[in-house]
Amino acid sequence: MSFNSGLKRLVRTLRKERFFLFAAITFIVIIISSIGAFIFEHGTRDASIHSLWDGIWWAVVTLSTVGYGDKFPVSTAGRLVALMLMISGIGLLSLVTATIASVFVEQKIKEGKGLETIKEKNHIVVCGWNPHTEDVIVGLSAYGDDKSPVIVLVNELPVEEIDTLKLKYTRHDLRFIRGNHAYEDTLVRANVKRAKFVVLMSDTSGTHTKERADERTILSALTIKSLAPKVKIVAELLDSENKPYLKRARVDEIIIMEEFVGSLLASAVTHPGLSTVFSNIMSLDDRNKMRRTAIPAQFIGKNFGELARYFRETRKAILIGLLKEKKSFKLEDVLTDDTSAIELFIKEKLKESKKDLLQQQDTIRAIINPGDDTVIGENDYAVILDKIEL
């Protein structure tokens, strides 16, 4: 949400609470009292109000109950004006301050109930809740580049549980949106259009069952991509048979827990102790973490062996492999900015055909432990085993 839209919403709220009416009446009372005090006090012996500005200063000080005592009426008529200002001022000031306080209280209540609208950008939206989501919250800070990214939770947990999470993770900037993340209005309130990442968890919050969790994940992915085509989505699936549906929804990364369980169990049998290594690397309590990191520009075009020595010597990190990112093919990569008839004709025909040519997404290929002579590409990233500060 932009600053202008936020300001407009604040103005609408203040207007609804009749703040501007009370403020206008207060302003009129101050002006009338100031003019009255100036008229009655001007030329009076021992008077301290000699100008209209002195009258305004005295009226504001009196109305706010500060009472400096540097300006005060001495005539009978002036004191009658002061008496009326004191009586009316207490009520008017109470109305103005109460109106402002009610706006902030209402905002806090909305935040507590998850009814607010997120204004931040480049935040992380976590849709859904299950027993593993709390680990995701911790992991986002442990693995992320920012120490405390803004994390927006979208689910239907009771308010008491959300309050407990906020108290438990005080160093995390947690926000809460209550609602069904498969609905467009809920996602709009979470501001997914300006989010950096969206994480779709297999949702079992509220009355949602585990059996239909994948259906809601797929529906949410489709809704998010329709609202924000460029946002990165990471989704959790319970059933691997549903993976093709998420691929069609152009989800960037899909995590299926059952795919890893079999490999870990088998490694524990065939290579005793190897599962412990995997557990330590993935554990949030261990300081050795696998990370994706950018490759220094001077190594583009050089080989994997040189890059491995660089990470070992400078960061004491182990280079495990490479992530080769293939950028999506866009229509703009082929066509020029020319507005000739043939260019416009091609664009229109491709749009009418609704081919995947206009909807392709970036793809990433992982190469683990390549040969030392493997050449580093421009769109490559390094996968390292690094030490992090917890």
C-alpha cells in the first residue's frame, strides 16, 4: 500500500469519527476567545494581552490546561470570556483526543485480530499453518540475508496462539492476517503483490483438514500467480501426485517431505551415520549450513576448482556444487521496441494464441560436486557449506 492510499484511509477513518467537525469547532472557539480577550483587554490597565497573537497564545494555553500564567485577562469581561473558554474547552479537547485515541485503538484491535492491511514491501508471506511452520519462522531468520525480515502469517489460528508466537519470537517482525489464503481478498490484505516470497504450507489451521490441504495449496498458488505473476512461491505438498498441478501453476519450488524420508531411512541402513550428517546440516541448531551465494565477478569464466579454493581460503567454506539459473524466455527478448505493423501483428498473434511462450518462468539446475574444470557461467550461484551466526 502506498503512502497516498494509507493517508486517504486515515482521512476516511477520521472523517467517520467526526474528528474534523470537533477540530473545526475547537478552532472556532479559540479564534472567538482570542478576539474577545483582545477586544476587552486592549488598553486595560495592567493588561498582559496587547495583541491578537497574545490572545491566541493565551487561548491555546488555557484550552490545553498548560497554564503558563504569562498571559491572563484582568478585566471582568475578559475573565467571563476565559470562564466560557475553560468550560467549553475541557469538553472539546476531550472529544478531539478521544477521537484520535479511538482511531489508534481500533487499528491495534484490527492488528490483534488479523484484520489489518499490510503496507510493507519485500516481505515474506507464510500462508497456512501446521506443526512445521514454527520451524520455518526460525529458519527464515537463520538462513535469510536479513536478521529480522518482516514475516506475515496468513492462517486461521486463534488469536491467543498468535499472541503467544509474537511473544515467543520478539526479535522477529511478525504480522498476522486472519483468513483463508485461497481467497483473493485475504491475499490482497497480505499485500502479496509487493511481497518478496510466498511460502505455502500444508494448512491444518481452523477447520481445515489434512486430507484437503494439497487442494487448497494448489488453489492458493493459482490465485497468487494471478495477483502477482512475478512473486516467488515455495510450496509444501503432502502427496507427490499433486506436483504436476503446482508446476502448471508456475510455483518456483515444491517441497515434498515423503521424497526425503525414504532416502534418509535407506542411508541409515546402507551408510550408518550418514543420516546424522544430513540432520546436522539441516538442523536450525547447528552452525554449519548449506547456503546459496553469489559468485564473485572475477570468477565468471573460470573453473570450479579455483572457486572452491577461494571459498575455502576466504570463508573457510566448502563448495558443494553450482546452481545454474536459466532465465525465462520473454517476448521482449525477440521483438524490438519498433512499433511497425509487423511487430504489432506478431505481438497480437502470440497473445491470442495463449501459448506458454509468454508464461515461461526461470528454471534452476543443480550440479553437485562437478569436476574441477567445470566452467563458471554468468547466471551461476555457488552452493556452499558455511558457518553462520545464530
